Amino acid sequence: MTSLHLVLGSGPLGLATARALLARDHTVRLVNRRGAVEGLPNGATVVTADLSDAGAMRNAAMGATAIYFCVQPPYHLWPTEFPALQDNAIRLAEAARARLVVAENLYGYGPVDGPMTEKTPLIARTRKGSTRAAMHRALLAAFQDGRIDMAVARGADFFGPGVTQAALGAEVFTALLSGAYVRVLGNPDLPHSYTYVPDFGTAMAILGTDPRASGGVFHVPNAPVTTTRAMIREAGEIAGLNPRIQAITPWQLRLLSLAIKPLREMVELSYQATRPFVADHAKFVATFGDIVTPRTQALAETLASLRPAADLRLRIPVQSTAEFGAR
């Protein structure tokens, strides 16, 4: 049955969520401050509004059955701005009587031993990790108080078309394609979970439309865990290149952060690259089924998004994930 779904944010995850919902024949409306979206999916509409403008947001959400929280401020503004953004989204969902589906990451857990599950305590002590943990507690309290219905999708480090600022963002793959050194933080030979952003969008759409998701927290399914080095080498094989990988140690990161301001926000997260970083997604699969795009296909699609397909001899597998609405 077709229904209206409101996506807050138009970055890679917001667009992936919109595409997944459209593939399920839902009506999709995106909201951002610009009122314009590069790469707006066919069939979706976009409206200009700010989360702090309650009136404009209520108009945008009128008739929506689910609202998807896919926004975040710059890293350095997380403690001061992020909680207020979510509070506004909670009030919006309460007024619209719509399920609120919140995209989270794994920062709230902090350093852990062994795979992370949805039951891993949120005990992070970093600025961003403690902010994320506090936001989740506020979201859960709103659900337990009966103010809203909600569901949470937690993803690991992003990669995929449109992803820029990430451990495996566009800079990594662009360096690979250009023959430059591929620089990665920490030990590239440790197990590390990576979430393909179209799969994250598919998970968001499922949590917004399936009654079994109500009140739940779910890790987004990822391809079988491997190492960062193996991921980059596989991408190089797809592109017909031999990547040169250069690891940046935590102390080198601290030194570089003195001169490069954006890197300062990564220092407190360097533990994610100096010990195994593995997310268990068995709960999602047991409830909704497996939605993972095969890694080779995900890497091929990521590379193709960064350079015209005609310039790459990519071995893209025939298998498609269109049935999951991730395109």
C-alpha cells in the first residue's frame, strides 16, 4: 500500500533511503535547507525547511506514516547541535503520529572486545561517542513514554557512491584509481566492518515499513567481515590496478591534526583502527532477512561512481540487488 514517507536529509544515506522507499512504491518527500537535491531520485519531491522551524516541518510531514532521520552536523558541532536536531525530529514524529526511524553509527559503544551487538552497552567516553549514546537514551525514553514509535538502524563505517568523509570514502578510491598512495588510518590488517550505503538505505526503508521494527535497534547487515587492506586490494583487482597502501599511525594522525583541522575530530576515534571493529547483524537477518549487496558488486559500483564506466574495465557481477530497492 502506497504511503507518504518523509526523509530528513539529502546526503548519501538520505538518497539511498529515498530510492529504497520508491522501489517499494511509496511516496517520498525529502527535506533540506536548500530545497534542492543533486541526484534527486525520479518520483521523489523535495521541500525547503529547517528542523528548527516547527511550523514548516509540520506542513512537510502532514500525512507521513514514517520519518527518517538522516541528518547530522559537522563532527565538531555534535555535542552542541546534534541532540537538538534529534529532539526536533522526535517532536515532529510525535505531532505527525509517524514512526521515527533514526540512523545511528557504532560510536556510542566505545572501544570493545569482540563483535558489537545491539546489546553491547553504550558506554563511550569520547565527545562524539558520548553524544551519540545520550541521544539514543533520549530517543528510547520518548518511545518508552509513549510519545513516539521508533526504530533504529546502526551502521558501521560507510562506503559507496556519494560517500566522501569516511574511512573508505571517495578520497581512498580516487587515490587508488589515480595510482597515488591509498592512505588509511591505523592497522589495515585488522577485521573491520564496512556498511555499503545503499544497504543502509534499504535497512532504513524496511524499519520504516515493517511493524516488527517497532521499538527495535538493529545493526545494518554487512558483507562478511574482512580487513581494510583486503577491501582495497579487491577494489584494485576490480579496476585492474595494484594499490599502494600507506597506513597512518595514531601518533601520526595526532601530529597531522595540528595542521589539518578536520583531522582533529578523528583522533578520539582512532581506536576503531587499532583493534578489531566488527558489528554483528544476526538480529536484523533473523527478523527481516539478508539484504547485503555482494562486496565485489558494491566495490565495483563505488568505483564506477567516481569515474566514467567507460574508463574502467570493471568486473561487475551480474547479480542485482534491485529486489531490495537499493538502487
